[in-house]
Amino acid sequence: MILIVGGNSQGKAAYARELAAKEYKESGVEIPIVDGMTDSWEDAGKGGCLLNFHGFVRQVMDAKADPDRFTEALCQVETEKSRQPEIVTMDEVGCGIVPLDKRERDYREAVGRAGQILAAHADTVYRMICGVPVQIK
């Protein structure tokens, strides 16, 4: 798995799509793209390229499910119905002012934990800054 993290609008999605296109060119296998801002969190199990993972975390929390379990389950061994993601992008939401709203603080914490889980399972981790990927793992 490749994890791409960084601030909002730093080029994570464009880089993930570039990596997915490169993989398609090399292997001939198209990587499905699922977006946490527009697609359902149940679709994340399709594997492929998961954009905006922080959006899936929000959806999971809104459904009163456990985002840690959700993230761990995605990183586990593949089954007939579920595939591990190949590429994941996620906004870094832990920087800046701590939200006053408890729900937003809980969301921020959940995204941070999800990032730690994903990074632990990832073979490669990039941090995107101004559209430049910097490999940190």
C-alpha cells in the first residue's frame, strides 16, 4: 500500500491518480478510484485507490461505527468481497487550532489514529507539500 498524506489542496489526489495510471500502463489492470467525499464508506472495501480517506472516517463516525476497526479491517488480508487498498490519500487534520466542538475534536483524533494505522501497514508513505511528494517511509 502507498499512503499519501498532507494538507488540504496539496496535490495528493493528482499524485494518486498519476500513480494509478502508471500502474495501469505497466500492468494493464485498472485501479478503481473511490472517494471518501463522494462515495459511501462501504465502497472503500473495493480496494484500489482511496481518495480523501478522512471523508470515510467522518462517514464511519456518523454511522456510529468504530473508525479504528474500519481502518484495521481495510488493512487486513484480502477476501472474496474485500480488497486492500493500493493507494490511499488523507488530509492531515491534526495541525492548527484545536476545535471547540467535541465532535470535531473526536473526528480529528480518529483521523490521526487512522493515519497511524494506515502508515503502519503501508510499504511507502509520502507527504505532499505544494504538489511535491516527499517519501517519509
